[in-house]
Amino acid sequence: MKLWGGRFEGGPSEVFERFSGSLHFDRRLLDVDCRGSQAYARALERVGILTATECAALVKAFDEIRAAARQPGFFDGATDEDVHTLVIRKLKERTGELADKIHTGRSRNEQVSLDVRLWLREEIDSILERLTRVMSALLTMARKYPHAVVPGYTHTRRAQPVLWPHYLLAHFEMFARDHESLANARRRANVMPLGSGALAGSGFPFDREAIARELGFDGVTRNSMDVSADRDFALDFLYAASVSMLHLSRLAEDWILYSSEEFGWLELGDGVTSGSSLMPQKKNPDSLELIRGKTGRVFGAFNSLFVTLKGLPMTYNRDMQEDKEPLFDAADQLSASLEMMEAVIESTRLHPDKPARDAEESWTVATDLAEALARAGTPFHQAHQLVGRLVLESVKQGKKPADWTPAQLTAFAPEFTAGIARLLHPSEGMKTREIPGGTGPAAVACALEEAEARLKQWTR
Ligand code: ARG
């Protein structure tokens, strides 16, 4: 069956049908397609195209199709051009000629926009839920190690000591922004396009607001040509999904390193790692590597649709059918990666002694010392020089910060008073960073509570 054909003398060639058919991927829209069509049937009844009995028969048939589609084998042997065509064929099998009325004044151009919006809205809801679970796992881990000190890095060089919860909260903030971006993409998608027709607006006086209300949309689209031409809402999602994957990938990269023998900070659970077919001792972080790997794939999805839309003339062009595969794939990969990341975080243990020792042994306290000198009156540039010389001398002698006694320090330079010598311990200097957003223990405890409160609002 076709939704067109009167104007043609010959049918489509086999190669064209094979080339242009989208059922093998857009079948995923069947459920939302039926729900959208039920709302459309009610709209047709309100404008007098369908009687109440006819409308009820169609609505019931759509419910039957939805149920049938959940059974295995439903799509076997189907050769329809796309999911919209298949649904109407199934409707015809159930309601006969009455089915010929459902597409009155409707175009697949608005229908596909509606379907993708409905599908995306639900997909984003489930992704947001998985994202909040990842964020919650980070906070749980932060609560487990409130005092753990680790070196923070710049340029992959030990820089300044930070609390492990402070580090985890940095990732939390990135995911919190992702939450906002994804919620914004949902808002962009949640606008009702029906009534737009193919491009010029429907020839039937639908109450579009009523359709929007029935389908749970925030409002209606404002321009029929825009509806047929627009996939910005899909791009918004793909961008938000890409940045979310970017954040997952950076966390993955960190933990691949931190769980290596070279770092020895983290122990990943057996359940999220795998062994080697040859080397018996290996415990590989494949779960995290795959998250990092899938990130490129999601960037590709964004890029794919971005480039597809470039230069398309107003309004609908069949190129736009190429929106679905990248969109579906990006949502699947993000969703799976979030689920995986939650399991990784839950299974991971920190060995706090190792990073604490790493922070103590290197001169991560150097900035604390220089700032303390500056607070005591030494101009900062001179303080920086002085501590720099202390570090150089220590490196030459193979001395760690803890090897210096207060007396030796004062002998090195009188500016180093006994009070300043205390700061040779990473956990001491940290206490000078009680600024909002800093790694001071009280500031971090506060930030942790604030983060928990924010997350609670999102999980209500
Ligand atoms: N399968 C098509 C798509 O996804 C549906 C819209 C078809 N519209 C058309 N004018 N051929 O874009």
C-alpha cells in the first residue's frame, strides 16, 4: 500500500524502494505515531470530518495496533515505505474504508515532526533520570571519603592538593549543566506541530491548542513552513547529548588513569572490568574505555544531522529522513553510557593512602607556602621566588616537604616561621581555601549539601 500513487503510471522501482524505505528504523516511532493519530482523529471529529462513532472506532483500532506491535513478528515481511504508511495499512485491515479518512488534511511532514517530538520528549525524560542517578552515585562516593586528599593536576603535573569530594563535585557540576541543557532540549521539542499541513497550514479549522493539551505539549508551533523545515529541536538534543558524553568521557579517562598501577588510587569493581585472553594478570577498564569510545560516535551523530540540514531549501526535503538514525543512536549510546557509568561509580573504591602520599611527596604545598608568606607581609612575587628556591634545593637534596623540620626551614629563610612550617602538610594548607567554590573542608561540606539539595529537586 502507498499513501500516494494516483498521479503515477508506473510503480517505484525495486532499487528506489530499497534505497528510500525507512521502516527498518522509523518503526521505532510506531507507538507515538498511533498516539498522535488518536489525537488527530479526535481533532477530525471536532471539525466534523468524523462522527463520534467513527472516531471511537479509529481510536480503538490504534490501541489494537499499539498492542499488536509489542508482539514478536509484528513487522515481519512488512514492505511499507515508512512507519506512517504501515500504521495506515494496519488501520485499513481493521477498519476498512473508514481508515481512508484519518489522513484528511494531514501531511507526513507534520506527522514526522510530531512523532519525533513525542519520542524525543520521552527519551529525554528517561535520560534525565539516568543522569541524576550518575550524579547521585558521585555524591554517595563523596560522602564515603570526606577527608581524602588527592593531588589536583594541571598539565598532567601534580599542582595543588584538593579533597576527593571536591574533585567529584567538579564532575557533578558538569553533569548538572548537562541536566539543564537536556531539559532545555526537551522544552524545545515540546511544541505541537499538527495543523501545519505539508507546509502551508491545514485547510481544516483545527483547535490546535486543544490537540496540544491532549498530547501534553507546552504550546503550538507558530509557522507551518518552519515546522516542515525545522529539526533544530533534534540538534539541540544532539548537542546536549554530545556535551554529556564529553563529560562522561573525561570522567572515564580520569578513572582509567587513576585505576592504573601507575596511580593506584582506585579499584574498579570486578563486575565492570574484563580480563585478557592471553595475559592472566590483567584487569582492564573496558567499561570506561567503551564510554570514551562511544563519545566519538555521538559527536558523529550531531555532526551528521548538522551537515545534513545545511543548505536545505525551504521547506521539507527527503534528506530530512536522515535525521532519525543518528538521533536514535545518540540517545541509545548516551542512555547506555549513563547506565554503565552509574554501575562503575558504585563499584569503585578509593585507596585514600596512595593519593595522599602522592600529594605529600611532591611539592603540591608550594602555593600554600607562598600564599602564607604573602599573608605575613612578603610581596607575593618574592614569596614565589623564595618557595621556588626551597623546592629547587629540596629536589637537589632529594627532600620531600615532610623532611624539613621547622628549624631547618627558618634557617633556610627567616620568613619561614613555625606557623608556616605547618603548611608542609597538604591537609593543612587546604584549610586556607575556605572560599565558596574552593577546596577548604568546610566549603566542600557546604557544597556537598547544596549539591544534594539541588539533586533532590530534580529527582522529585
Ligand atoms: N519517512 C519520511 C521522513 O522521515 C516521512 C515524511 C515523508 N514526507 C515526504 N514528503 N516524502 O522524513
